[in-house]
Amino acid sequence: MFNKTKSSLALLAAITFSGSASAAIITQWEYSTLLTFTGAGFDSGTGQQIVNDSELSWGQTVASGGHFTLDNETTDDGNRSALTIGNPTGDSPSLVGGGEATGTVETVTTPISDFSELTLAQIGIGNTLTHWNNPISSSYATLETGALLDTLTLNPVGEPGNTVDAPSINFDFKFLETLNNPPNNGDCVSGTPEPCGDLWGFIGIQNTNLEFDFQGNTYYASVLVLGQNPGDASPIAELDIDQCTALGFDEGCQGFITNENAATTAKFGFAITVAPTSVPLPAAVWLFGSALVGFAGFSRFRKSNKA
């Protein structure tokens, strides 16, 4: 009787241990990631503002309901500026139109101390964010604030339907439209030549080591911001104190500046690791190769003026 009970307990222990054991580490994932605008705020003024999942645009009203104009990205005859979300994956990559970015990404199974250690196969490519800076009248209402939501869905390669929703990131940003012709020469910060550039920025976003569990194992997702083309540095970097103050932030904000008649594009990406990364970056900075990027100053003024 004693032996039978002992054997039963041993069998129960074996079953319990087997049930709690983790599955093998997933080494490759299919992914779908989506970046969308979830809100926007404009100052007072005239013109037409367009707000949807993949576009925030403002400026001259156009009867056709068109969007914005910049060199080879002309969609109408209006003088308009915009922030747009694009999709670099698929057969027809575009900086406008949004949509889910898809592909495959390999898990990083060894500890890393710098995101530059990642291979291309270990970086999942997500959506792009582009600021199209056009000259517009100071009478038009311009963008001041907005919000973005970045979601990520993963599926182990070879296991269709076995999906996991990785942590999403929802964050607010601010935008500063500047005077193209300030009243006093040199009013652009740091002596930047006129016309002054416009500024986009945010602060305090946790983007590394976003933890999630799958089949008994813990993984970590880290969101990266890349340049538009392979090898390009990220356009997003830590801004100086004057730039942060102009946006209404404390020191340590991040963002980019776009010159007049130009566009700035940041490409979002991500990495999946099996251990928390120890990347030596300032707290909550969305950077990949940030040390390569320098920023000129910009005007403290809030409105563009082509009168």
C-alpha cells in the first residue's frame, strides 16, 4: 500500500512538472504591426484640417478634398502641410496611406548591449511617419498636438493561428509650426538660416523591454526608430533644452526638425529578445543610431508666414 501511494505521488509530480515546463523558444515570428493616429488638436484659424488613421493635414481648403503637396508627392493644388503614416512593406511601398506592415523577424537569443549589434533579420520593419513641411499662410489653423498608437501581433513561423498580441504603445506628441520670415533677423534658434524649420516631438515614452509571455516563456519587445533607407540614421533624437521648451516640454524630450519645402521620414521597427536589453540610452529615448544625428536650432515662433 505504501509503495503504491509513493508511485502515485511520483507519477503526479511528473505530470505536474511536465505541465509547467516551458515550450521551446520561438526563433522566428511572422508579424503584423500597425501605426495609427488616434487624435489631433489644431490652433485657431481658417483652412481645412483632415484627420484620419494615416493622415493629419492642414492648410488651404481644396474643393476636391485633396490632401497636401510636396514636389513629387503632389495630390492636389492646395498649399498644405501634413503628417502621414506609410507602409514600407509589400509590393507598393508608400509614405502615405497607412495599413499594416508585415514580414518575418528572428528572435534575438543572445544578450545585446547595443541595438547596432542586431542583424537585418532581427529587425521587424514597421510603418513610416513623414512630416511634409510646405509654406502656408499664417491665417490657417495648424497642428499643435496629436496621438499615435503602435500595435504588434506575432505568430510563430509554422504555427498558423497561434498568435500573441505584444504590448502596444500609445503616446502623445506636440507639433510646432514656425514663422518662415520672423520679424527680427536671427530669431531662428542657434542662427539657423531662414525660413525656420517646424518641430515634432514627445517625451517620456518607454519603448524597450516591453514584456510578454508565450507558451511559458517570457519575451521582450523593443521598438526602434530607423532612418528611411537602409544605413540611414534615425531622424528622431534627443532635442536641446530650447527646442524642448518651445514645444512645452521639460529637458530630455525627443523629436525632429523639418526645414521648409522638405520632408522628414522616420521608419519604425522592433526587435524581440529573450532577455531584457541593456542598451545604454537615455531613459525612454526612441533611438537607433541616435549618436549620428545632429540638430540645428529652430524658431520659437508658432506660425508659418508667407505673406
